[in-house]
Amino acid sequence: MVDIRRYSFAAVILLVVLRVGIGWQLLYEGMWKINTQGTQTPWTSDGYLKNSQGPFRDLFRAMAGDPDDKSWLDADAVAARWDTFNSRFSSHYGLNDGQKNRLTNMINGASSHDAVLDLPKLPEGVDFAAAKLDKTILFDAAAKRLKIDGQRRMIATEKAKLEDQVAGREGADYEQYRKALDDAFSRANRLSYKERMRAHLLGDPDNAGLIEGRIGQIQLYNEMLIRYEDRLASAKIQFEQDQLNRIWSDVREKDRDLTGPLLAMNKELHEDAMNLLDISQLSRGRLAPPLSPIRIVDLLTITGLAGLGILLIIGLFTRFAALSAAFMVLGFYLAMPPFPGVPEAPGPEHSFIVNKNLIEVFALLALSSVPTGYWFGLDKLVAGFLAKRKLAKAAAKK
């Protein structure tokens, strides 16, 4: 049994309050992160891990899975990511064939003769062959439809040639033709997400370095990363650390310049996909992101914060909960430690060796060494229950 008389009444009260206070802070932090998971901007430890500094930098950055966002600069990797999204989204929401086709065309691009518009008749004077566009656009007289090949993608100057053929001509047939031509051109000329992505990564000379003798921005980004890693290992004095901070700031800025448009495309794709759904499909809830290294880290962090917070508040398995929470918060500390020679973590706090996280670690270790769960918590009930069972077994043996 625990002899409470070994501790002053004030110490007992303060230690219990400290335990409940830390538990409340952990629980609230975990619940806040849980609540963001159903929003368009769910919490993730991605940015925190990517910007880790100190002796354990490589370990924490590896937890992010892709600490330098290089997978977003690989066209094939992005295409595979969107193909996986297409499959998971279609399965989760139970898309019908029409919705599946629209989503697939949105991602991969229009199929042949994708833009199809009703048109009663082709007006006099229109000659696709004369404009050298007979392989791009055609009129199906039997079906009374105007079709534009979505893969060939009529350009604006080609559309202007067809408009010139009927310039100055009036009448309902010409008005219907002009309207159908505008609509069909608008539909067929919209680039798919993969085409936009490849245009950004491969078609932009500034990014891909397609201009002879000129380094591309993606190659420049990779060289900046190599330069930073090389200098990180040798930086010792404050001047070198300050220079490293400037280089790292430039590296992150270049990362945002290159991956920002792709992340915006990814968000836009998800929003466009949601617009395909009806009310019954929307009721199925948000599609959870696929399991990945960073997703696993996020789930463990959220579960640890909320679960350990509850245990500390109710005083159940208190010593185990306090010790486990100490190790978890120690991880937060080591990801961005305020060590000499280590760049300061972003934010208003300024610390040297000891910061708020480390103080919380010490407090949790102190709680793990005293039986606060017996003083005020469920540990006392559990211990009483186990003691009664032990006595009952002992009595039964006599």
C-alpha cells in the first residue's frame, strides 16, 4: 500500500493538478488535430519533420517519407499518385460509369472526339478540309452532331479559320454553328491534370532545362539540396550557421516555387472530383488519405496525444502514461533542439538547451516516479479490485 503520509498535503494536491493539467493539454492538442482531419486542411507533422534540425535531423526527416518533395517533381510519380486517387475515390463513393468517365477524362485527358455538340445542320460555306482541320473536327449529319477530337486539341488560330469561313453571314444556322463551335472548342481544349502537370515539369524550359546551355530549375533545386547537405556537415562557427540558414531558406523557397503549382493542382483535382458527387454519395464522408510514412506518424501522434492525455486525466496506468508521454514529448524536443550551433526553430520562443518541451519531459518523468493515480484516480480502484481478487484466491486455497 502507498503511504500518503510520506508526502505533504500541498505536494499531493499540486502533483495531481500537474498531472491533470498536462493530461488536459495533451488531450486538447490531440482532439484539435482530430477535428482538423475532416477539413480541407488536415493537420500533419509533415512540415515540422521536414524542417528538423540537430543531430537527429536525418531520422526525423526520414519519417516524412519525402522530406524534399522530390516525388512531386517526378512526372511519373505524380501521374501514379493521381491514378491511385482515381481508383480510391471511385471505390469509396461508388461512382457510376458516367462519373468514372468524367473523372478519368479530367485526370488523363479527353478521349477521341471528346467534345460533342448537337447541331441540326452544317451551314453553307463551312469546309473543314479547306481549313486543313478535317482530322480534328467533323460533322456527323446522321446524328446531327459536331465533334472535335480531344487529343488533337484545336488551337485558337485554327478555330479562327473556321470562324472566318462564316464571317458576316447571318441566320439561325450560322448562330447555332458559332455557338456549337465555341462550346466544343472550350470543352476539347481544356487540358487534363496530367497534361498540366507535365507542362509544368517537362514542358516549361525554365523548370526542365530544355534550353541548351541553361540549367533547369529542378536541376538547380537538386544542386541546392546537395550544397546545403555538404555545408551542414562542416558548419561549426556562427558565421557558417548563419550562411546555412540563408541557404536553407533559399532551398525551401525554391521547393515552394516548383511544387506549389502541383500542390494547387492536386487540391483543385480533389475539389473537382467532389463536384461530381450527388447528395447520397457525399453522405459517405471524406475519403481518408492513403497510408504512407507521414500518415502513420500523424496517426500515432494523434492517438498518443489523445490517449495518453485521457489516461493522465483519469489517473489510470498513471506511471506508464506519464513515462510514455515523456518519451513522446522528448521526440518533439529532439526534432528541433535548441542546441548550440543548431538553427533556431521558427516562432516567438527563444531557448538555449532547455525549452518548454524539455521542461514538460522533466515534469512527466517526475509524475512517473510518484503514485498520483492512487491519490486521485482510477489506479486506486484498480489496485483495490486486484487486491480483493488476490485475497479471494488466497481464501479459496485454505
